[in-house]
Amino acid sequence: MTEPDTGVSDADRAAIAAQLGREPRGMHRVAHRCPCGSPDVVETLPRLPDGTPFPTTYYLTCPRAAAAIGTLESSGLMREMTERLAADPELAAQYTAAHEDYLARRSALGSVPEIDGISAGGMPTRVKCLHVLAGHALAAGPGVNVLGDETLAALPSWWAAGPCVSADPE
């Protein structure tokens, strides 16, 4: 299969490729821009061009944000969040709503029966990837994914030093 025409600009495609260190696959659109102006989250189709089901609809591309989130993950934050989900019914309900929002947004991009009901990041019962939760929170906006919002609030200003990559073709 060939890559679909996404309407993503050549400059954004080059920036995302530089951020990832490879060509992006299944990209539908830039879902969020970093305060520096570069893309930092792409919305990915639920089936990649080679036919592979892909549940990660919101893919965090900024390497600085990804590194900062990796530090949070190694701190034990995912375990703490999962424990809070088990102990706090209101938080669990909010996280379930985030899961359902994620599924609805992905469904709007296409149906992939192999991943029906599966969102990403461990939703709705556990936390297994803060990168996905942060990507969803950035793309959907504040208040949609409570644990994604918490993840973003815990990050340093990854954009403060300017763009993470140069999108200039070499």
C-alpha cells in the first residue's frame, strides 16, 4: 500500500521525519503544535499503509517532550497513577471517559476490527504509556484525558530552547 495523501505540508513532514529519525507512517494530520511552532503530535490512521492495525492515534513526535516523559515514566509515575485509578472511582470514571473519547476519535478515521475497543496507553484500567496519554491530551485539549493533563503539567518547558529539529531539507 502507498502512503495516503494527508494534506500535511512538506515542511511539517520533514520536521516530523527529523524528529522521529525516520519517515512517518500512516500520518493523517498534525494534531498539535508545540509552542515553538513545530509539530509535536500527529494523528495517525488506525491502519498503516502496509495494512498493519495501529492503535496509537496520537503519536508524540517531539524528541524533547518524549525524553522528558521517559524520565517521568522511569520515576514510577505510571505505577502511582494506576494505583490511584484503583482507589479513586471518580478518577477511574474520568479515565474511562478519556478511553471512550480516544476510541471515538479513532473511529472517525476508520474502522479496524482487529483493534475495536482497544485504545492506547493502558486505558481504561491502567497506565502503561505516558507518551500516548500526553499526545491525546495535547491533541484533544485540556480536560479530556485527566492523566494526560497531569503528565503535561509535570513536564518542564521542553520547547523553551526553540525547535527540537531543523526542518530544512539537507
